[in-house]
Amino acid sequence: MDPQLLLWIVIGALAVVPIVGVVLALASYSTMRRLGTAVEERWRALDAALDERRAAAAPLLEDAPPSQRTAAEAALAKVSAEPFPTTKAEAEAEAQRALRPIVQAAAQQPAGSAIAEARAALAALEDQAQQRRRDYNTVVRELNAKTRRFPTSAWTKAVGGRRDFFEVDQAGAVAEPPRIQF
């Protein structure tokens, strides 16, 4: 083989390898930034849904007994105040436990009343918050998976590192089995 041809092949390879490396690095950086931004957007949407729920619960809290009202208001305020997913999820579980008896009492109100409408609005916001939790956790799962794989793992610090899931403890949701009377 001609030595000059071999030299040009080596020079070409040495020129292409860095270009491919730069393209790969930029692509992985772009992926991580996109996922980081998606996580932040989903977190803001979830936080907004939880705040909307607090406003929707206000009419139900007005008719609640004082002890239940203060417990629910404190729990809802704690949900709004917590900045991190794990602590906000713990506060959310507490808020759900505090709201449960109030919502059950509101179920006894006649249809069309302001309390029944507030209960329906609260149920719709709970469904919306649940969907936002799933969206947030899905994007966090994808981001965390990418942080463990090379070359995207090189950009983990650029997006703030691994993120925590927003997992509400549902153990208290069925603290007592339903009573069925015939």
C-alpha cells in the first residue's frame, strides 16, 4: 500500500474522530438540558395543581368542624411551603389524610349545593394533580436513567443531578376498609 495513502487515511481518521466526539457530546448535552427543563416544567405544573387544590378546598373547610379545619389548613399550608419533592410528597399524604373526613362529610350534601360543587371541583383537581404527578415521575425516571449512562452521565451536573420522585404514601388512603351494608 502506498505510504502517502496510508498517511491520508490516518490524518482523515484523526480529523473525523474528534468531530464525531464533539457531535456526540453536544447531542448528549442537549438531551440532558431538554430533560432537565422538562422536569422543571412538570414540577411547576404539579406545584400549581396542588396550590389550585388548596383554593378549591376552601369552601369545604368553611363547613368543617374547627379541629378538622385547622388540621386540613395546616396540612395544605405545609404542602405549599415544602420546596422539595420528597418532603412535599410527605406533606401531601398528610393533607390527603386531613381532607378525607371533610370530603366524606361533604358527600352527604345534596347535589347542586355549593358544597357538592366544591367537592366535585376538588375531585377534578385531585385527578389533575395525580396526572401531573405521573407526568413528573415519568420525566424524572427518564432523566435519572440518562444520568447513569455514558455519555449523558458526563452532563449530570449541568442539569442539577439526579432528581427525587414525588411519591405519595397511599397506605393511609385505605386506613379502614369500606363498610358495606345491605
